[in-house]
Amino acid sequence: MHKTVIAVSGLAILLAAGYALAAAHSPKEHIEKLFEADADKDGVLTREEFVAGLSGHFDQLDADHDGRVSRADIEAMHAQGH
């Protein structure tokens, strides 16, 4: 069960990242959006920066703020036009 929650959470984070990147229109905008996570502004994303950058997207998906993303959370996000 715990592994399933982790897997679903990871998938939700990846979906959120894809959603955020898809919202940008040009390749340059995709890159700029991705590199907003470059915390030390050295022009390179570490795994830690990448994952930390996605945490805000997880929070957006977690509509009821229970630390988990459910189908209902994602449906609520879409219903709000996000």
C-alpha cells in the first residue's frame, strides 16, 4: 500500500510538471519554466532542485491539502480551470 501511494504521488508530480511545461508555448518558454527551479542560479538543475521545484505543483494538485493526491483532487483542479 505504501509503495502504491508513493508511486501515485510520483506520477502526480510528473503529471503536474508536464502540465506546467505544456502551459508554456515555445521551446524557450518550456526551458525558462523548467529552470525556475534552479535555486542557486548556476544554469544547471540538480535532482534536488528539480524535485523541489515540483513540490509546489504537488501542493496545487492536493486540493484538500491532506498530503496525498487523489483522482478527486485532480478533478477538482480541472474543474477550477487549471
